[in-house]
Amino acid sequence: MAVKLYDKLKHSIRYWLLRTLPTCQQTVEKISQSMERSLSLQERINLKLHLWICAWCQWYLEHLQIIRKTARAKADEPPEFVSGAGLSNEARERIRRRLTNQN
Amino acid sequence: MNAPQRKSPDESPDPGRWLDDHGDYLFKYAVFRLRDNNAAEDAVQETFLAALKAYKQFEGRGSERTWLVGILKHKIVDHFRRAGREAPLGEEPDEGSDHREFFERPEPWQGHWNNDYAPNEWHATPAELIERNDFWKVFNDCLSPLPQRTASAFTLREVDGLKSEEICEILSIKVNNLWVILHRARLHLRNCLELNWFRPEQ
């Protein structure tokens, strides 16, 4: 009985918060900005509350962090993943001629 | 002792060998950032020319490739600067999509995630993803449809880790515009990675 009541209450609070807080569309923009600047206190409270009740936006934040960490770790590694081979023969010869003229 | 190896003063640079040893690497490094083969070829050529001029300062400190990549980074930034000056962005960034469809829902939930686009759990860590070359292929392909400036801003920020202010100066844009651009790039890229990497079976 008590558990049921608690669930109902939780559901109502969640519903009320979702209706009151900024939407997901507004929240993901704040999530992106939180990676660029420090948010104001009000913005942080809204974001925390929204994340508390919304798994989708939690994942969104987590994914942006994964993307950033992965991309930065890769920055100075060989970019082997770029499709296609390296320099075209034509470009290679053009650069070679240019360098020989300089030398 | 790891004393830096000094070359003898009469040793002359060998740009032909540089081209053979590092040409492809530098080209791939540049093309990932510039997303334009011609611009990347130019940047590689300018790098070697600058390296020839600056050869005296190199003095065999560190690896040759690291030294050349250091020069190439400057050439890439120079390219972005030129492009930013030639096609300045107005007050409103009208390039790129804000992906309104991601948040289309019937009332009262308009503005919340649409089920078709809502994020799912990825079950992946950066450490795992770094090891996967095919992930980088998808990552690169996902950047391709973005407007060039959007992709540049995103790469400078998320791959090279430049500060917002530096990117604004390089691309000649205002910081508010940069935030909008980055936000759009992230919306697109996250969705694209999820569709093409994390649940390709659907």
C-alpha cells in the first residue's frame, strides 16, 4: 500500500517536473553549452532536475562526453581511418617538382 | 641519457625523402580536418616548403614527423582563417539544421524527444572506441554531410581541443554563433553515430 502510494507520488512529481522544466529540446542545447561555458546557477538546477527524470537526456550528455574523449585521444594518432589512400600520384609529383625547384 | 640527437651542421634537408616518408600521413591528417583534397594537398606542400626554410631550427630535436605535423597544424589554421575572411558568417548562423524533427511530438510533449530519434544506451567506453578503426570511418563519414564551417568548428573543438575563443578568432565568428554551430553538429553526429555504429541492425 505504502509502496503504491510512493510510486504514485513519484510519478506525479516526475510528470509535474517534465511539464514545468525546460523541454528536452531546450535541455540538449544547455548540455552542449555546458561543454563550452559555465552555466548559471538557475541553468544548472534546471539541468540537474531534468537529468534526474529523463534518461534520454542523460544518455545524450554521456554520448557527447564519449565523443569528446574519444576524438581527443585520437587527435595526434595516425589518421588511418580516413577513407581513400594518401596523396594522389599527380599531387605527389607536383609537390616533388615544387620542392626540387626550391632546393 | 636521452640527449637530443644533433645533426651535423653540413647535413642538408632531403625534401624528396620527407615526401616519401610523411606525405601520405600529413595528407590524411590535413584532409580529415579540411575535408577538401585540394586544400589538403596545398597544406602539405606549404608545410614542406616552410620546413625547408625552417630546417635550421629543427636541429633534430624530437621526431621529424612531429615537427612536420606541428608546421602542418599552422597551415591548416591559416587555411581556416583565409576561408573565414573570404566568406564571413552573418549574425545568424543559417547553415546546418537544428534538427527540429528530433523533438516533434504531439502535445503535451512537444519539444521532448521523439521516440525515433531519442538516444539509447551505447554500452561503450572511449577506450574501446579508440581501438576501432571502423568507428573512425563512421565518425568521418558522419561529419561529411555537415556544412564545411560546421565540420571545421567541430573538429577544432572536439578533436584538437582548441578553446572557444581561439576558434572564433580563426573562423571569424561570434561566440554565440559558435555555440549554435557546435550544438547542431553534436545533434547530428550523435544521431548519425548511433544509427550507423551503435545499432546498424535497425
